[in-house]
Amino acid sequence: GLVAAWALAANVLPPLDLDVERVPWPVTEADAVVNINMIHIAPWSATRALMRGARAVLPPGGVLYLYGPFQRDHQHTAPSNQAFDQSLCDRDPAWGVRDVAEVTTAALREGLRFVERVTMPANNLVLVFEREA
């Protein structure tokens, strides 16, 4: 598809079909793990599995980059995110917009320290974590 074509043109390996809860992952090492708009449309166990998997494949100093909607201090960042969260929970009670602090705690438990939070357009955030030595 389009992502594979872009990857080829950018001299990047093609995307992998990766279920974070299926171990081992189909990759054994990576300089970075980029996760976009996944943890809110999956059960919490997928977030924990993402953290474990990232720890397993990242070298010390390797980066886990998360992008999507998040709550801050258990508050939605915008009314649209609150409505989106409700629609997710209506579809599957295990889904939902996650809280930055809870995601950070899950990362820390796997040896991934919080580095940075960046506010993005459309009420999304980027959370950056780094694998500790």
C-alpha cells in the first residue's frame, strides 16, 4: 500500500503486521517504536504488552513514541475527546482514551522513562519514552 511505497522511497523497511500481545514480536531489535492511535482502541493489556515489547526490542536510549488522544489528570483535553471516549466505550468497554499518568506508570514498570509530552493538533498528544540502560 501507500505506507510500503513511502517506506521504499525513504529507504525505510516496510511496515510489519505486529500484534503487540503476540510474542515474540516479528522484529528482534529496533532503534525506535512508533505507535500511532492504537492504545485507545485496544484493551489496557495491549498497552502493557506494547511497553514490554518495546523494552525487549529497544536498545538503551531507544525511543518509544506514542501519538493519539490522552486524558491529563483524568480529564479530557477537549469536549470532542470526551465524546470520542464515550463512543469507544460504547463499542467496547475495554477501550478508551488513556490517562497520561497511567500510561507513564506502565512504561516506567518496563524500564521506559518519560522524556517529553508534545501537544499536537486535533487535541492529540505525543508521549516520548526512552529505554533505560
